[in-house]
Amino acid sequence: MNEIEKRKIELLEELLMWTKIANFDKVKSVIEGVLDNEKKLKVYALTGEKTQAEISDGLKMSARDITAVWQECERRGLLVKIGKRYEKTIDLADFGLIPRAIETGDRRAENLEPEGKENG
């Protein structure tokens, strides 16, 4: 990579940072409007980490309700659908919106981080 390309990347990263700062309150407002209760926050937090069946069992929610959360999140830009799966576009931790731990079967999830990550 030459110096011009490196500088372009630096400028794009800076632009991204300022865009995030400028839109923080707007994005947080969208998140809070769509994910307006603890279960919806948990559905979002577990999206991409657990299957719909695991989320349904752990949260005692119907597949229909989970799908409704996912579809609303997709409409509002919080999720993107790639094939048959949804992926998050926003990290809830960046907005101070981490849901409480989830009871899943006989094991309590101490946190919502993917396996292999540790709390810091």
C-alpha cells in the first residue's frame, strides 16, 4: 500500500469517527425506540451468536416474536440480512445498552459476549 492509499484510509477512518460522534444521539434514540424492552435488547444482543431456536428457548419468546424484532431492526438499519441470517450493524455496548444476563436452559449466561471473549 502506498502513502496516498494509507492517507486515504486515515481520512476515511477520521470521517467515520466524526460521523459516529455527530450521530450518536440519533442512533441511540433509534435503538431505544426499536429495542424498547429487555427481551428485545436480548434478542438483538444474541443475534448472530445463537440460533432462533436457542433465543426462543432462552427468552421464552415465540419464533414469530423474534422474527418481528429482527424485521423491525432490519427496517431501521440495526440489522442486515445476509442469506438467511441477520447480522448486527450496531454494538449495543457502544451505546451503554447491554441487557442483563440470560437464563438459557440449565446454564446461566454470565455475559452476552461470544464464546472465547472475556469481559474487560
